Amino acid sequence: MPSIRCSALACALLVAAPPSLAAGAEPVLPPSQAYQTRDSWRQPVPPFRIAERTWYIGTAGLSALLVKTEAGAVLIDGGMPQAADMLLRRMADLGVAPGELKLILHSHAHADHAGPLAAVQRATGARLLSNAESAVLLARGGSNDLHFGDGMLYPVPRVDRLLMDGEVVELGGMRFTVHFTPAHTPGSMSWTWEDNSTDETRTGQRGGKPLRIAYVDSVSAPGYELIENPRYPRIVDDYRRGFAAVRALPCDLLLTPHPDASGWAPADPAASHPSPMTCDAYAERAERALDAQIEKQREARR
Ligand SMILES: [Zn+2]
């Protein structure tokens, strides 16, 4: 360890564990060599229950959901490539053996959500479901992305089935409906299913009521060129269609690939869902942000 000169107080602060490690939490997963991401995206947090059959097993800043059914489990999204072993440990902790993971569903084919799907698929034999638009991006491991080029690559998973908009996927009596919500990527998918609320959750709900869960994909446009984009001429039309689809979803409880985007705080065991949001509000906020981004890009061209 390098020697550091410091006052008694500063030294005490230097050696103190960061808050996330204070209660025996797991260390942050290693950064990627190829691209930088926030530590929170790689910070493991204890899994927690969202509804009777639905669990959060992601990190502080990236969602991964596990739904347990009578006929095996379903994983929805995985986070960064480095999260694969953590996801397998979480499943084991929740009583799901590798061979019991039957299906993998996902939101969009970027490295921060689809990163570990290949490794999880290899370890479990689960079938990965996607749509045509996302499957080709998954098959390229994220390369030649419309907006990011080759900036965020990840191991290539095998897509076992292509879904059409509105199709229902069934496992053990649970029914998952896919909704195409083109926005953040042209192949973006949102998922809805019905579960039951339980008193055990940290979401402040009372138990025993049917709960329509909506896992809605990202609707942001981080740095995207929205006007006369030669790679994606109808990008804004797609966003509008995506927003309309999001507004129409059955949505008692909204979850998103970036949990903070819908008011979740997975790292806080006392209040994991401090500011619940409706699907309508999620779409509304994103549409206002998109309009502002378009206006700014128009201004810059004048
Ligand atoms: Zn993304």
C-alpha cells in the first residue's frame, strides 16, 4: 500500500469503508477494460422481493428480474457482462438450480442489459427469447450500433425464438406479454405480467392483490442524433410510437432496466421504491426530454 501523509481525521476517512460496503456488502464488480461505466451499475445489492413470484436480483444501478414459476424460472435482463456469476449465485440463493432457469427475456440489446446473457445461457441451458430487430444486434455482440458504433461490445448469446409484438410467452402458469416499444433502440421490448402483491416486499404494498407489473424499456436518447440521422431517418417517429405503446400498458407497478429511471433505489434496503411512477409519467417525461433535445439540435443547425 502506498504511504499517504494525512491528518488523523483525513486518514480515518481514507481507511473507512465506503457506505455501500459498511454492512458487509459485496465489493463492486471489476470495471470493463473496454468502456467506462458507473460503479453503481456493477455494485451488487442483496436480492429483494417485488411480488409473490418476482424478485430483483440486479445491481444497485442495473435491473435483473427473476420470476419463479411452477415449471422453472424466468430471468429478465442481466446487466453488465461481469454480472453473470453474481446472477447465478442469486438464483441459487433463491432456490433456483441452474437447470431450473428455463427462459431468458430481455429489454434491449446493449451491453449494460444483455451483457451476461451468453454466460448465463451457457451455465443454465435456458432459452433466450428476443425479436428480429434485437436478435441481429445480439448476434453482433452489440457491434455497429446505430449510435455507439463498436463502443460497447459483449459476448454473443444464442437467440432461440423470435417474438412478434403482443405475443404471450407462458411458463408454469405465468404469462409474459411482449410489447414493442421502439425508442432507445429500434428493437426495444417491454414486458408485462400479472403477479400478486405480498406484505414481504419493500415496495410498501399490502399483500394478496393482483399486481400488473410492467418492465418497460429505456426511452432515453443519450447523445442520439435525432434530425436527419442518415442511419435512422425515422428515429423520431419510432420514439413517438414507443411512447404511445408505453402509455397503453397495463401498469400497476413500473420497473425499468435502469431502476432509478422509475423511482427505484435497489441499494437502499429500507426504501427500495421511494418514488413510484406510472407508465404514463415515464413516457411523458421522456417525450418532453426528447422534444427539448430535438429543439436544441434544430437550434444548433440554424
Ligand atoms: Zn441502452
